[in-house]
Amino acid sequence: MSEEILINVTPQETRVAIIEQGIAQELHVERSSSLGLVGNVYRGRVCRVLPGMQSAFVEIGLQRAAFLHVADILECTRTDQEKPIQDVLHEGQSLIVQVIKEPIGTKGARLTTQISIAGRFLVYLPQQQHIGVSQRIEDEAERELLRERLTKLLPVNWQGGYIIRTMSETASDDELLADIEYLHKVWSNIQTASHGAAERSLVFQDLSLPMRVLRDVVNTHTSRILVDSSETHQKLVDFAEHYALGALSCLERYQGGRPLFDMYNIETEIERALSRKVEMKSGGYLIFDQTEALTTVDVNTGSFVNGRSLSDTIFKTNLEASQCIARQLRLRNLGGIIIVDFIDMDEPEQRQAVLEELQKAVARDRARISVSGFSALGLVEMTRKRTRESLAHLLCEPCPACRGRGELKTAQTVCYEIFRELLRHARQFSAREFRVLASAKVIGMLMDEESQSLANLSDFIGKPVSLQVEPQHSQEDFDIVLL
């Protein structure tokens, strides 16, 4: 299945969309004010060691200290008998670390001391000494052939380990050798830079988003890569000539009159990916609710009634939802625990068919993902590796009016809160008059439906109450002024 890659570049941000059959499958956004951190190498300083959690906090120059677990410390895992973290790290210690997970929500970045450098066909592990193969290559005979092939290409006394990526299946020997040379050059630069680096400083920065796309995403199915910036296009051509020759023929400079993302309807897809409700072609719909710990997906039949029976309608809706959910996970970059509430099915065969369809749909995901079967409550549990913020967290912020709840208190509820607050003020303060400042909707209700209640309260406290519309107030906000 052929795919197209669209790269939209502005001075403020770079956006990448991956298209298959005219439909957006993935979205990536990187802003110049907050470049991605995964893959970056820092000289950090241990600020706190927690033996009880077998972890440490390391300052690397970011707003929050980063997190380092014992399982990600090379010295603790390279021997047969694992060492406790307090025997390896101490406060004030300087060490070289790499970011493996972006800061997400209130959590700092996650680190490792096991450095890995990604190339187009290989991942270099300079501190280890083994050859691994991507888990996506499942055939054991093919895995062994790839190991033997790489071993023959390496020098006799080769140093470091490698992970063979899926794209190496179609790579020539010359391309693999060029990748090895590039990876060793990067590691040599990291070593040189780390010797003179100050604590809490950046030693090595991973490639920019467009170049990472060329390195990690482009494959034999990529038909073309459209770039709407001449400068970025030239940089990608230069990069491809040295490290990704296969991508060179796909690169095109987009010079159309309409904006690139408008031309392919990507702006609309971004809006849909930020919406809580996702409509399906059949008339059914999905509801996505995202929290810091997990995401829930609710499947509904909506207006879909074309099945031969109710059971058939439910089954067809769930099958379509499986495909839609897999695509939305990629578009929204949702990670962590995902709970899917399919419409209840009575037939075990239908449940199994829906589960297989979901597993098939998520198999193409670049992120590591696992799907559990139906639970006793009829829910499907999934996990998807999360290394970067979701699209919603990147592009949006909590609503100041509802404080992120997604709902507002009704005007009537706010009126009753005002009554209680007036009573408190009357007991605490001696004022000639109380003035209520609130939104137009709340003031309108106080002057209409709740006017009798307000009059009764004014009589009870023995003070007049005046009303004033405050245009800057949201529906939940109000002030009481003592006059």
C-alpha cells in the first residue's frame, strides 16, 4: 500500500502528515520553541537517589528534573547479579544520559545511561556487544540470516552492539556499511563533546523532525515526499544523498497555489483528531476521553441501522470501530493504557472476530502496542508505548472556564452559590450594600427566575443587593463587592 508524506514548514513549527489512499494516518508536530527531546544526550547531575523506589532524579537543564530507573542504568544490569541503585549512584554525581521519554503532563523526562544511536537501517549500542533484530521481523530464519549478514560486514574486532531495523531487509551491503560509518561518526562526536561538557548541558541533539522522518519512516511503500519549504527541501536532499539514497527519488518541492495541508484536507483531519466525538462512515461514532493515566473509547451505533438484525448491526459497527480506533490512536498519538468499550456482543465468534480485526488494524502502528482479550466486563484493554505528548496535549490547554472538566456549572447552580456567599458576607462584614458582579447569563437569571429568591435573601440579611454584568467573567465566575 503506497503512502505519501507531507511536510509543512513555518518558522514556528514543522508538521508532518503520512497519507495512505488519500487518508491521513499519522500526524507529527514539532515547534521551534519546544523541540523534541527523545534521543538527545546530556551530561546530567544526580540530585536525588531514592533507594525505596530504586530510581534517581537527574538534572539535565530542563524545567523539571528527569527520572532514571535502575533498569535503565547500564552498570546495574550488565552483570548477572543486579546492583541496587544506591551502590552505583550518589547525589552530586555527573553522568552521561539519554532521553528515552519526553516530559509528559507533570512528569519529567525519562532517562537511560544505555546510549543508543538510531540510523536508517541499524541502531548502534556502543556500550553493549550483541546483535539484535527488530521484533517486527518475526520469521526466525530471516532473523538469523540478517544477523549473519551484518556480522560478515563488520570488522574483525568490532566494538559495540547493533539492532537490525526492519528497513535493513531491503538494504544493500553498501547502504549498511554507510549506516555503520555514520553511526560510529556520531558516537565519536558524542564522546568528544561529552568530555568538555558542563553539567546540565546538551551533548548531542537528535535530528530535526523532517530528517527523522527520512530516517525512520520512509520505506519501499513511500511514493513521494512533498515539502513546502525550499530550504528544508534542500536540507533533506543533502541528507538523503549521504544517508538515505532510497528517499532521494521521492523528494519533491511543493509549489502549488494552495497551502499543502489545505490541498490534502489535513487541517480538517487535525480538527477531527482534537474532537471528543469521531463520526464513522456507517453512522456510528466513537467517544474519546483522555486522562493523564489512561484513555477510554466508547463505541456507539448512532444512526447505523443497515444490519439484518440488531446483532448484525452491532457486529458491523464494532468491526468498523476497530479500524477507526487504530487510526485515531496514531493520529492523536495516544499512549499508556487504553480501554475500549465495544457494544456488547452475545456471540463468542463475533467477539473473537472483532478482537482479531483490532489486532490486525494496530499491527501497522510504529509504536509498540499490545491488545488484551475481552475482560469479564466486556472491555478490551490495550497499551501503547508513549514517548511524546499526545496531539491534544501539544496543541491544546485546559479550558479556563470549566477548569478542564469539559462541563460548566449551570447558571442556576452559580446563582445558588451566590446566595450562600451573600449570606456568609452578611455574617462576617458590616456593609451598606452588596453588589454582585457576574456573567450576563447569571445576572439575567437573578433578575428573572431567581428574582423572588434574591428579594427574600435581601430581606433576611437586611441589606440591599445590586446586580452588575461583568463581561470578563465566565459563567462560573462571580464577585461580591461590599459598598
